[in-house]
Amino acid sequence: MAVVVTGLGCTTPLGGDVPSTWQAALEGRSGVRTLDNDWAELYGLPVNFAGQIAVQPGEVLSRPEIKRMDPSAQYAIIAAREAWRDAGSPEVDPERLGAVVSSGIGGVWTLLTAWDTVKDRGAARVLPLTVPMLMPNSPAAYVELEMGAKAGAHAPVSACASGAEAIGMAFEMIESGRADVVVAGGTEAAIHPLPLSAFAAMQALSKRNDSPATASRPYDTTRDGFVLGEGAGILVLESEEHAKARGARIHARLVGLGLSSDAHHIAAPDPGGAGQTRAMKLALERAGLAPADVAHVNAHATSTPAGDMVEARGIRGIMGAHADQVLLSATKSMTGHLLGGAGAVESVFTIKALQDRVAPPTINVDSPDPELEVDLVRNTPRAMAASGDLAAINNSFGFGGHNVALVFITA
């Protein structure tokens, strides 16, 4: 059963919705800033910057909604409402409507705030909604409740691949006939002293405190780690038959899904990239496409010394002689790394790239890695073919060796 995308929504460090986020990306703007707090001094954090969302939930949600939801669920609801409106608020049998919304970490703010309350004020002062707020499936549950979805609500957790895996699960729900419409994506709200401390302890974060906006620099020879970001991306996926029957506008088609695992290390990718390559290969095979059909890749590329080139070599290996004709974008250079939200927001970018037939830029790459043998779109957008079908791959990889590749084609 053919699957199409009829709705897009997001809230990111670049903007509070899809139009503002996409415009900022095309302009090559960075959403990374020095944090407006004293965490670095108070806790001895080696990093004092991140990609915080551009529009705070208090500007778009009611106070009761904010009080009963962790920020991760707040972001998901904001993006889901935009995506649902964008899809035309479809009328669908609740038992044919699903929700799949992931988070890599879950309600870390709620969990740690509740522990502070226990320590400082006693157990009796813990909020009654603490457990529903901190559950990693909380964003999926709130979206399910919002939409009245009864075909199933799921929250696959696969670290930084979570958002993409959620979209993949939604794809399979529709393909298998379980649902006609699924609201799917990922969210993350982990800009908190503990995650910052923990990622820094792993030597995973960039420490460019003197220049936050240029800290995320995928494929540059001076890259020194990723930049933590936050936000959410949501798609409305629909069977083509259902979408056409109601006259829906179709943004793109989701035609391929590739899933694999490295079985190599709890955090580091397999240096040979076999699992990542296999995910891309499986996605193209499922889509019935050849490497020569691919015009664009939105890379996972987090700006880490080891990870970026593993993926780049895999893309080069898959594309072969066609590699020079594939436009590669690494949008985390602008948003930072949204962890469980990354694959979903980058799916929005991939779809918008196909719609507008333009690949977004990768910023901050002053000295490209000499091993990079793919055509990286640097600093300014690059036009793709003005006519004909276009295909694009969105890659998402996560700690633990989770690999997800999604293939979208023009509507």
C-alpha cells in the first residue's frame, strides 16, 4: 500500500514552525547560542551553549497544558498540531488512526525536577502527574489523546535514530493495513545540566564556547563534537488511497525504509560502516530505486571526529560512480543535534528539499575533510533538477548501533 506525507510540523532552534525553520535553514542561519543561565559556573560545565528552541511553549500552549506535560511532550504537541492543520485536519475513523512519537531520552526535566523536590521539600510535594510526565512514551500518549488515535500508539526508543524509526514504524502500520493515517515523529527536551555534563564526559560535545554558532561543523577537519539541540518534528502519513479520496495535498511519498544494527559498541559506530550502508541499501531496495535515482541525502552527520566520515564513506560506497551527482546536506550544522527529534526534523527538511527542489546548505565547513568524496552543499542552497521525479535519503543513526534510512520521492 502506497504511503504519502500530507502534513508537516516542527518546532526547532531555527523557528517555531515549518515555514520559519525551513527559511532559516535555506538562509544558512545557526540556531545555536550561549545559554542564558549560570549552569557552567554553578556546576563546572565545560560547555555553555546549545540549540534551544526558537519559540517557547508558553507562547503557543495554555498554562494547564504546560503544567501537565514535560517539555518533550509540549514540543511534540506543538509540532503535531501544526502537522494536523497542514494535513487539513482529516476526518478519519479513530480505529484507523495511529500515533508513533519517539524520544531518545524522555522526560528528563520532569524526572530530575521531581528528585530535587524529594530532596529539598520531601516526598509529599512530588506532583501527582510526575510519572505520566516523565514516561518516554508520554509524547506519543499525548498526541494519541489529542488526535483520538485508537489504531495504536507507540514510542520506539533507539537513541538518536528514534524519530526516524517512529516514522518507519508508522510507514509499516499503513503498509500492513493497520491504519489509514498515522501521526509520527520525534521530540527531545534534554538541554539540562545533567545531559550536558554526561555528553561532555563522553567527549561527545563540541567545546567551542567562544563561538557557539560555528561549533557544529560536520565534515570540517576541525570538528570536535556535536552540539546539543532540542525540538520536535512530526509528519502526518497516510495511505495514498485515503489521501486521494479526501482530496488531500501530498507533500511527498515515503517509499523506502531500511533498518539495521551494528552489534559493535554501545556508543561508537562500526568504523567500517557496514550497518549504516546496509540500512541505506535496504531502503533503496524496498523503494525499488537504484543509487542513480537519488538526488539528495540529508546526512546524520553530527560533527563528531569519528562518526561523520563513517557515514560519508558509506554513502560513497552505495552511490558508486553516481556519488558526484548526489547533493549532501548536514543540517545539524544549523540546528544542533536534536537526539530523538533529529530524524523527524530532518525528514521535514528532506521533504521540503524535494518540494522546493533545492538542497539546504551545510554551514561552518571551512576546511572539508579530504576523505569526503561526496558533493557537500556548503554555505548556500543548491538547486536540484527542475523537472522529473526526485528521490532523497534521510539517514539517522543512534548510540547502540541503531541505523535507520528513509527514502522519500517527490509527490
